[in-house]
Amino acid sequence: MIDPRRLRVLRALADHGTVTAAGQALHLTPSAVSQQLSALESEVGQELLRRKGRRVWLTAAGELLVEHADAVLAELDRAEARMAAYGSGEVGQVRVAAFASAITQVVAPAISALRVSAPGVTVLVRDAEGQQSLPMLLDGEIDIAITMHHRAESAEQDRRVVRDPLYAEPFDALLPPGHRLVGKAEIGLSDLTGDDWVVPLPGNPCRDVLLAACADAGFAPRVTHTSDDFAAEAALVEVGVGVAMIPRTALRPADLPRVVPVSDPPTRRVFAAIRRGRETHPLVLAVRQALSEVARS
């Protein structure tokens, strides 16, 4: 019989690519990971891994078993959710990871609402950029990830999560003092073709959305400075090193005199992601509902 705990180890190896990284995700030593995988190979009677030095990769049999592992682990999560519902599931903790402005806009108000609607639910919040929270969710570190759609998402990740759309917001242009377009009622992205740009780091979904919008407008921005912190981006713009596109809810009051709306803006579409199988867990469901209600309002 296949031990489902070992399937979770195999899934972690497929996600992270190395025994060491899989062990870190599961809080196991590399030797413990290797032992679990060897035992799994004995259970299924198939070679699941190819090894060469420190490198490890999945065989065809390993890839096939990972597909079944996803279904088995989802069913286990679903069983846990139903048992929690059977036992009322009125008291417990839900771990939520979200980027800073989403914490401000939806997570904090949802926590306030839950104190009335579900006082037994405790929400533990972790500040994490959009590209960080989904891997944390799939590793089981958190229960809900607040993130945004971007082109780096894989079909495999899509199959493993349930998504609740929360809100969409445009990016506005933030210009340095004295810029030729400050004071305009509206501009097009292509009006900034010749400027230096301050943008998020590679891998940040906001960068992906921004670059895709610029490509649609017919140009590639001349990137000279990078930061994942929108306040840091705004500070760089303020001293005149370039322009930036910043989501509307991330703008500071001090930035507003130099903010100009864009006719064809990048837009970030924010959603709450839950591992498939846990979406009906009563504690998770209470937080999902609170987040959705806050986002609608």
C-alpha cells in the first residue's frame, strides 16, 4: 500500500527540484527525504527517480505518480475539511499570505468583520509578494494566498488551486517633479516610450503585467532601476531617475500631485487562492466569505 505521506514528499520534490529544497519545504532533513522516496519506490515497485551525483529528476513513472499524488492529496484535504465540518469547525486558525496593499484593502477589514461573524476564527497574516504566496500555499505553509494573475502561472498550479476573484485595479503613471506630462488629465502608455523606468524585479507578477501592457502599446520600457517595494519606487521617481507605473491602492498621498491616469493602463486582477480539497473547510470558508464580502464592498 502506498503511504500518502510519501506522496507528499514526492510532490514536494517535483515542485522544488532538489532533495534539499523539498526537505526545507517539508521541514525534513535531506536524508529523511531520500529515505521516504526510496521507501515509496519499494512500495510501487518502480524506479521513480534518476540520480546523478546530487542531481535528481523524475522518471516517467515518477511523473505519472505525481499526477495521482495530486488527486490523493486533494482527497485527503477534502476528507479533513469534511471531518472538521462534522465536528463543527468553529474554532481555529487560518493562515493568510498577501501583499501589502491587499492586506490593507481586504485582509485587515475581513479580520474585523470576522470578529463579529465568526469570533472563533483567528487569522494569521504573512506579508508576501504575489510570486511568493502561491508556492507557500502549495507547500502547505498557508491556507489562503492573496495574489494576482500573471503570465508565469502554470496549468499545473491552476489545477491544484481554487480561485476567488477579489478585485481589479489599474496602474497609474507616477512622474518625477517637472516632468513634461505632469498635470495632464490622461496619457497613453506610449507617451512614456522615451523615459527611463523604475519597475519591479523579474519574477514579480506586477512586472509581468506592466511589460505585457507596454508590449501591447508597441514598445519595451527602458528599465534603469528595480524594486519590489512601491514606496521605494516612488522615492526613486521623486528624485528624478525615471517614471513608474504603480497600482492605484499602493500610491501614497504625497505622490498624488504627480500621478496621471493612463488611457490603456496595466491592470492587476487580485484573487484568493486555496488548495483544491480545502476550499470547503469551515474555517477556510469563513475567511473566504469575509474576503469576498469586503472586496465587493
